[in-house]
Amino acid sequence: MFAALRPIAWRLLIVACACAAHGVGAAQQKVPFDGGLPIAPSGFEPGRIPAGPIEYDTAEVMRIRVVPVARGLVNPWGLVFVPQPANASGTSVMLVTEKDGRLRLIRNGVLDPRPIPGAPTVRVQGRSGLMDVVLHPQFTANRWIYFTYLKPVGAGREAVLTVARGRFDGAAISELKDIFSCGPGVSGPSRLAWGRDGTLYVTTPSAGDGSSSQDPNSYSGKVLRLNADGSVPADNPFVGRAGHKPEVYSFGHRNSLGLAIHPATGAVWQNEMGPNGGDEINILKPGANYGWPLVSLGRAYTGPWQSPTFSKEGFESPLVYWMPSISLSGMTFYTGSKLPKWKGDIFVGGQRTGEIPGTGRLDRILVNENLEELRRESLLVPLGMRIRGVHQGPDELLYVVVDHDTDGGILRIEPSATQQVPSTYPTRPR
């Protein structure tokens, strides 16, 4: 009987015997849980801003130089470049938000020790507080600056996701006013981006078990579209529909930490953090459902797949996804000529990889004309930093926001003056 078994049958029999001996589904080890979630290992201390420039060779045969621009920031979150008068040639001014509620100014690579007065008062919750910052498209004329932040409300000291705007005169914020509030129950990370038509896109976090992301009458787990004064655009997809929030542009999102406008098409691109895997980049369509928590490419933190199916009719599928998760953050398109091998590529920050602290990185994704992924490259891996954001500067170089509790800051990625291949690569001390 056994002699008649084919080789594949023998292998199956051996596997079956091994499972019987060791127990089907036996865990490699017991993992401690807290509140129903596995406790992450301590991993490595997230990397700090390096002391000086570091050079790397990259996959596109282009050597880069990573230069520290500013350090000493505490949990920086958003970054924006402030346009300068024509007679201020060579002057570089950046505004950076810090989670705890400070707005900082960096001029020509020097961090002003004094925070800019007039920023919103925030309630810190986890890694959210004072978050994104953008300038009005006509900033040079009207001086409007916009923030997303967690506003403290009520006797219970609740945090509510809020959008505010004020005027920035170069030294302080004045006329600060809330223009939109999600109301109680919505608090967490948020990004801002201006559409080509002058409308403002705002991401909101998912809440609880994620079911509210599918509720059209909730602001949770959505991308919103507002006018510059916080009012509702008349052509929003759910305007006039009963039981639907008129500000909602798309829904079924988890925690959206990246938002960017495609430089050629004007389409709104969004990324969101999955659970244990399932990070994704989406191209937003008005009124579309992106699936959370009913459809996902990730696993729940406890191990099982988040959903029984990875795609389903009626739900938009992601353009790019990650497994395991890299804890996605800010996103941008590179359109400059200083780093020519990267022109047109997508850059996305990562805060940690595979649930291991201290393993952040910057990912570069190349897609073809049909928006199909061709390849991706992980950059800055040896530094192990929490990458909060990535931006293209007016000088056509890339600027990376490093989130650290005591020594965060800004890095600049520029072309190297040499193309020599190093004998060794920098490594992080363990």
C-alpha cells in the first residue's frame, strides 16, 4: 500500500504526522497581551538626527547625501515652506508643528528657540495634538495659514479633531478661528491638502471597531472636502442626501496619515495605516467606499485576517499596499530635476516596520503610466528613524520630518557630489 503512494503523497503524510506530534496551530511562543492586543517588543530606540551628512547609494544608481537641517524638535508633525519676497533670494523659511502645540520657525537651517505665538491650544492624545499645517493657495496675498489639531473641550477634557485658520505675518499668528469641528467622538491623526479648485481636503481617523467609517452620517474614517472658510462645497458627493454628512468626500478609511495632490492629474492621493499589515495608497473618487473595516489586506493585531476577503464589489481597491505594515505617514510626489532618477516617484514615510519599534524608513514607489507598481525601494533604513513626513522643497530637494521625543528634526536629501561606491554603509548602534 505505502509503496504505491506518489512522492507528493509521502510529503503530505509526513506533514500530517508532524502536525499530530506537535499540535496543529501551536504557537512558537506565548505572547503577552494587554487589552486584547499583543504587547510589542521594545525593539530599538528610534533613531535621532545624525550628527552630520551621510551618503548612500540607491537602487536607481544615484548616490544621495542626507543632511541634517534642524534638530532639537520635540515630536514634529507637519511642515510647510513659506514663500519669500523676490528680494530675499536664497532665504529659506520653514514652519514646523510640534505635537504638544508649538509652531516652530526654521530660517536658513537655524531653528528659532522661541515658538511662534498664536498657535492653537491642543489636547495631546497619543501621538496627535497639533498636527498638519498648510498655507492658503493665495498665501502671499491673504496670509492665511491652516492647522488640524485636537481641541480640548468639556469637563471631561475630551479631544476633538478641529480645523483652524489664522493669519501669519512672519512673526505671530493672529485672527485664529476654528472653521470646522468633527465634534465629540472623533480625535486622532489628520492631514490637509489643497485641491486644484481651491477646496481643502481633510482626513479623519477611524474610531473604535471601525464601523463608523462605513456610517455616512459620521465624520469618523472619512476624507472631507471643505471650502476655504470651512463651508460645504455645493458639488460634494453627498450634499442634499438625508443621513449623510455633506462634508464627506470619501469613506471607509482607517487612519489616514498621508494626503497629496498628483502633480499631473490633480487627483487626490491618500494613504492609510492598516492594522498588522494592510497599509495602502488610494486614489480618491468622490463618494467612493474604500472598505475599512469590511475589506482589508491586513491582519488584526491578534493574528487573524482582518476581513474574509481582500476585495469585494462596491469597494475601491488600493493602488499600493504593504504587508507587513510600515506604519505609513506623510506622502509626496517628486517632480524636481535635482534627483533625476526619482522624478515622478511617490515617497511615503514609515514609522516602524512589522510592529517593531525603531525600524522606520522612507519608501520610494515607482509606477507605470497605467498606475501599476513596478518596484519600490526602502531608504534610510540603517537610521531606524520614525519618519513623520516627506516634502519637496522649493529647491527641488526632499525634506524628511523625523519624529522623536527629544531630538526630532528635519533632514534634506540631495544628490551627492561623488558617485564613488562606499566600502561600508553606516549602521545604527545597537
